[in-house]
Amino acid sequence: MQHCDILISADWCIPVEPTTTVLDKHSVAITDGRVIDLLPTDDALRYYEPGAAIERPGHVLIPGLVNTHTHAAMTLFRGFADDLPLERWLREAIWPAEAQFVGPEMVRDGTRLAIAEMLLSGCTCFSDQYYYPEIVAETAADLQMRAMVGTPVIEFATQWAASASDCLSKGADLVHDRYADHPLISSCFAPHSAPTVSDAAFAELRVIADQLDKRIQIHLHESVGEITESVKDTGKRPIERLSELGLVNASLMAVHAVHLTGEEITLFADTGVVVAHCPRSNLKLADGIARIHDLLVANITVGLGTDSAASNNAIDMPGEMRTAALLSKARSEDATSLPASAALRMATIEGAKTLGLDADIGSIEAGKWADLVCIDLMHLNSQPVYDPLSQIVYTVLPQQISDVWVAGRHHIENGRLMHIDENEIIRRTAEWRERIGQSTSLGPV
């Protein structure tokens, strides 16, 4: 018999590649944090001698979910400024609150809360865009969570950096260099949006990103107001402006991309731009419904993101899958426009592609990192099980996530955090609620 570190056996396994594949009674063998085999359980029990054998009857094993866009630390603003349109939400509530409270301590505590929440809902990798990216990276590495950490780029002075140029310099030094060879932490650049960055800063960003071979993710065509402001100030829609600056290419991830013309979709397809779709945030801020069916028909890579807990208000990838599938059907008036298999791919392998990590995560294949999730389908809301893939997208709730592994490390076992002190996180979060809630100058709007 051959040794493996861990052998996980479940009633069903959905490797994602090939699409729609559902394997009955299969096992995944893991050694040194990576998948070494996927095979029928009967064969696995004869062939492998595991250090730890984990059996999950009534469960389905899938790749870890990939959250392609969030602002993790903003979990501490959850519920702070609900029921406002995007521009008022930002200018009257969020930006003033950030100016008063955001710092290394807040970012660390908010990121820890977000990581715990993401793990409990089956997310094993997140792409973050926030101030103090070095603290986000440090926190994710400390908790052994996979993350792509974006360096914010914004023209006006913030508590983290004095200018867009300062953002770029700090990001290159504090994040991109320090974590260049880290197995869990990767990095990108994350300009906030077209209206908040000058042409000169975009030109500098392009040079640095090209030199470091880093992706650029940006809130792009999220709202009608953003486009209107851009046309008023520059005479161009944001995508047109970015294209003229040489930024519309295969290194660009357009976050939201709600308001696209047919010509802009064609441009994305021709240039290899990828999209992070955040359906529930778009709904809550009344930004609109993205043309996901049209993007997929054009063969554009689309991943799923939750956005922040301040605009969602949950960091819940199963819920995001379900919402994405239902919204696409409603917008296109076509029940086949985003089937369950496509929604699951958007939350796994397509999400990994948007981050450039698909060689290592996003599907259950030999050689990839063992980022895995076990889901208990023996709940009333998921019974009966005719198609486990369909049940994952249309019925599963976060509390059905029984087990989560990141690079073979068992983070969630039987629905409980194994390496994070939940009570401590709740205590620290309550302290922040008091600080923010008792501020004399701010409060829920």
C-alpha cells in the first residue's frame, strides 16, 4: 500500500473538471498539502494507507470556493449604512467612517472576522482590495488562508498613503516583494475606480504592473453614476479611457461590470479581460443586473465575488452562487442561461482563472493544492438528492459546510473552526461596534 497524509471519502465528489461530472463514492488522497489522487473509495481503501482517514457519508466533496472580490476588513462596517445608493453610501457614510477608524488594528481585526466567516461558508481563497494590504497579507498568512492581496491605488490622501504614487511604491515594497514566493499569498494592484485615479497615475500603474507581471483589478462600470461622472469629467466612458491608457488587456479584472454595451463586451472578449461578478452587492446598492449570459456567450471568464460585508451584508459564496444563477435567468428570460454547473464553475475554477491561480486551485485534480470543501446534504432543505450538483447551488446554506481544507490543512471540522478563536473574534468585534457606534460624528445613516 502507498502512504498518503489524508484520505477523504464522500458519497459524492464533484471535481468541476470535467464540467457536470459527479462521481459516486470517491476519495481524494492528499500528501504535502496537494491532491495526489482521485479515485473510487473501494480502490482507495485497497491502495492507500493514510495518516488520517476522513469519511463523510451523505456529503459531497467539491473544490474550495474562490471569492474573487471583497474588502475583508469592512466586515466591521456590516450594517453600518444600509439602504443607501452607491454614491451616498460611499461619500456620506463609508468614506467618512474609514477616515476616522481605518488603521492597522481595524484592518487586522476586520480581516480575521472575514476569514473566519469565509471559511465557515466554504471559501478557501479570497481576493482583497483595501487599505493596509500588508496587514491583510500578514493576517491571511498567519491564519493560513489563501489570498490575493490587492494594493489600493487612489488619488487622494488616505490614512495609508499620501497619493496614488505613494500607494504604488508602498504596495511594491510591502506586499509584492515580501510575499513573492509565498505558497498562500499572491498579489495584484487594485485601483479603486476610474474617477479616483488620474491619467498620470494609471500610466505609472501600467508600467509597474507590467514590470512585476501583476494583475490589475478595478471597480469598473459598477453604476450609472460612475459612467456619467466619467463622461462629464473626461468625455469618455471609463472603459474607453482605460483602453486609451493601455490598461484594457488580459491583466485586467473588471469588478462588477454591470453596465456594458455590446461593443464593450466584444472589447473584453478580444482583449482577454476577466470579470468579477458581485450579484448581491449590486442588488443591495441598486446598481443593476450584469449581463452575465452575454459575457459567457462571448467566452469571457467570469468569477464570483461577495464584495464587502458592508454592502452585501454576508460573505457567503453559496448564497452568491444561487443569486447569480437566478439573476441570470431572470435578466435573459432564459432558464438555461446559467445552469447549476456553470454557477459552481464561476465559484471555483472560473474564479481561479480570474485571479490567474487556476494551475493550482479551482478543481480537484492531481498536483493541485488540496483546497477542498465537504458539504452535508443530509439536511431537510437539501432532501431528496436527485442531483448533488444542483443541490449545492440551489439549496445549500453555509451551516451545511462541514469541513474545509486549505492546502491540506483542516480549518473547519464538523462545522467548527479549528484554528481560530471564535469567541475572541466576537469580543474584538463588539469592541469595534462600541467605538464606531458611539462616535459623535458618525453613525448609521
